[in-house]
Amino acid sequence: MHISDGILEPEWIFFWYAISILFIALGLRIINKRIKADPVYLPRIALIGAVVFVISVWHIPVPVTGSSSHPVGTPFASIIIGPFAAVVISSIALFFQAFIAHGGLTTIGANTFSMGIAGAFGGYFVYRLLKNISPLWISAGMAGLAGSMLTYMTTALQLALSLNPGNVIYYWKLYSLGFIPTQLPLAFAEFAFTAYVIKYISETKGMENIQSGCTLDRFTITALMLMVSIISIIAIGAYIGYPGGTNMAGIDSTVEAMAAPAASPGGIGVRLMSVLGEPLGFALVGITGGLFTGYFWSELRRKN
Amino acid sequence: MLEWLTTDPLNGIIITITFFISVIIGRYLRMKRAAPGNKGKLVDPRIKILFLFILIISITLMKHWYFPTGITVICTLFALKSKIFQNFSRKMIFPVILAFFIVVIQGLTYGTNKINYGIPLYSEGLDSGFLIFARVIAAASMGILLLSNTPENEITETMRWYRVPGTMLDISSLMSRYIKAFSTEAKKMKWAQESRCGFSKRSGFSNKMHDVASITGALITRALVRAELVYRAMLSRGWKHDRSFVSHQPLDHNDLLMGFVFASGIMILLGIDRML
């Protein structure tokens, strides 16, 4: 969902424009270099730009909600033409979309940042990360899912920064939760769309950026399925709880009372959280725990 | 009863003079517009874009909901008069949904003064939410009204005047052509697929996604080949990217005057909003 005109405060309009222009300038430099080497690169990126425009206004069926919505398209574009070129074409697509009141003229900077920069770079990063350890459709699909989620989380952050500067983290979470009923199914639709299309293109026309991946082992499949299931349960629980008046308190108090009743207030965990802030603190804990478990998994199983 | 005549006459004189001069100017403008052979002058797209940008920024700076609401009402009346109301209202759906979402979130969470209408709402949140709602609707209606009667390629060429890099404009102009061709071709392929039992209501999500992907994939692969061939043909006929085919005329005095009037009007409106 793009931010419309009239929502962002002027200072944020110019801030997001400044950041996006930087990325667009870098993207244009790369595109110009490529055009010099291969002139046919120009219609190729324009064509992918048209695809991004069309699929981002093309409604596709979304399960759960029973309605239809549109994918972001930039993770798909970044896989084919690279993330910097994807930033440039997404800004142009957003400019055209302003004509149909999808987004706006003053919010092109902010929307380019969420859709073009966060969506394309996030999706591309995930694609590169999974490309060598998973089949092509999984890496492409995960790029679509991550790109879509990142786009909407960035949009939520932009709204929180501009509308509620006094309590950004709380409102970021709140806007993200507000997007969930439509955007979570949409992210899965984006997964399916990107996976299917990239697989189709790679099977019918070999493209330089798309390489076939490898098969997933049982461990990876189980881990991915667990991740998706747990995220869905948490998101649905939080969303159901919020209208019920839990005020997004989460499960902090339950965890504190049941899992760590004797936790010291001066302990390393509590101090880390106060220094980093909760989201970063939890991310750090997740990364450390995940790396440790993954690294020693085989050894732990063998011992058992 | 007539004591108002005996007190300070300044206000009365001012209102009388301004009213009658405006009546004369209004009648003159109407007669000029209705004169035979007058097709009406379109606002230069360069002025339009600048005006729109300044107006939207000003709308976001407004502190009272009634000014943006007034702009929305004026735009809606224009849309009705220009017989584009259906298109106008269809395009307004998306901004209205987003604005409504913000009103709900702000009303439910922002502020300290609780009002109970069955569900707990905050008065500050509702105020701020409605202000944002009014701003979004005003900005969107202005944008739709101004951009709906300007062709995309005209605005793309206008961007060259604003010193937007040539590569970006070349991509834009190619994109705008491809978008039209793509949409038409996608529709045709979808109909063809539907006639062959594709997109069936009975088929599940996976099958529908497979149908969407096969159309998109086939379109992209075919279009890539075709676009490359056409572009090579364009190059062989001497076409060079980054070359402008439209030489912009300098802005004439009327356009500049109109831009000045627009900008002054916006500033006055913003000033009044801030003073209230």
C-alpha cells in the first residue's frame, strides 16, 4: 500500500526524497554504464519497469481474506535486473501510479524508499542468501515474501515517524499490525507469484541473473515451516488480542512470570535491552541463539 | 435602526467596492470565455506540476480541517461539472481507504481524553485523524483533477524542463508505451486462458496463481524478445537515447502570471489557516 499525498509532514517528504534521490542517482550511474556496454539493456529495464507497474496494479486472488490485492513487484524486478536498477524503475512506476491516485506526487520519495529500496534490496538480499542452498522457486518466493513484508513494515515506519513522532516504536508496531489482515496473505501471494514467474521464466528462457538453485534438505524445510507457522500464530494472536483490549502488551508479562521469574533486573539481558531497545535486542538474541543452535545441531543430535 | 449608517463607513465602503469590481470582472471573464472561437486555454503542464506540488505541501501544513475539506468540495464540483465524476470517484477509493485506516488507528490509540462510543476513542486522536483524512482527500482530489486531463507523455516531457536525467525519461517513455501494450496483451491472454478453462471459479489458489504466473511469464519472455528487436531496429534507424524530440517553448507571460496567482492564492490560504 503506497502512502498518499497529504499524510506525511513536509520535513519527511523532503527527507525521503533526499534518500531516494541518492539511490536513484547510483542506479542511473549503473544503468548508464550498462547501456554503454549493451544498448539493448535500456528496453529490457523499461520492460521490467512496465511489468512492475502492471503487476502492482493488477489484482490477484488472495486467500484468507477472500478478496484480491496487488503484489509489490520490486523483489521480482531486482532478481532480474538488479536492485539499483529496480530502484530507478520503481520510482518511475510510482510516478505513473500517481496519475491514478495510487500513491502521490509528494510521496514518491517515501514510496520509492519503501517499495524500491527496502523491498528490492531486502528481496534481493534474501534471494542471494538462499540461492545456493535452496531450489530457485524457494529463493525467488522468499525474496518476494521478504520484499513484500519489508515494504509494508517500512511504510508503517514512515507513517509512525511522520504522524506519531513522540512514540515511534509503539506506532510502528501498531501500523504494522494494522496492515496484517491484508498484507500477510498478500505477502504469501507475492511469494507464490514471484516463485511461479521466476521458475517459468528460467524454464522457458535462460536469463543471466537467474540460476537454477539446489534442493532443500529436511532440516531447512522443517525450520522454514516452523518459522512461518510461529510467525503466523504470533501475528494472528496479537491481532485478535488488540481489539480485545490487550493494548498490544504481547507476551512479555507471561514470559517474565513463567519462564524467568527470578530474572535479575541488573542482568545482562535486561541491560542489553535497555541499551539496544527491544526490537534490536530481540534480533540480537535471535541471531545469536539461531547461529549457536544451527552450528551445533548435528553434534547435539549425534550425542542424543 | 439605521445607526450602522452613522458609524465608521470604512468597512461598508470596502465591501461595496470589492463586490462591484468583482461583479464586473466576473462578467467580463464569462463573456470572454463564451466568445465565439475561444477554445479555452489549457494550463501549461510545467505550471500545473509546480502548482500541484506547492499546493499539496501547503495542504499538509494546514492545521484546520475545513480548508482541505473546502478544496475537496471545490474539486468534486469541478469533477461533476467536467463530467468526470465517475472516474474521479473511482480513483478516490484508494486514498480514502488509507485515510480511513489512519483515522481508526489515531482515534483508537492517540491522546488522553477518552470518549466512550461503545468502543474507547480518544478525542485528540480523532481530531488529528480527521485532519489527516481531510488533507489526504484534498491532496488526492487536487492531484486527480489536475493530472487526469494531462497525457502522461506530456508530463514526462515536462520533466525534461525540470532537468530530470535523460536516461530516466527514456526509460519512462519506453515504459509508458510498454504499459499500454502490456495491459492490452495481458487482457487478451487472460481471455484466451479463460476460454480454455483457466481462472476457473472451482480451481484453488495454487491453480489460479499458476495461471497468473504462466500469463506473466509468457508475456515477459515474449516481450523481452520483441522489445529487443524493436529497439535494435530503432537504433539502426538513427535513434539515440537521451535525445529530446520536443523543444520546450519558454513560459509565456500569461502562464507566469497564472503561476504567480496560483502561488499567491495558496500562500494566502495557508496564511489564513495559520492565523485562525
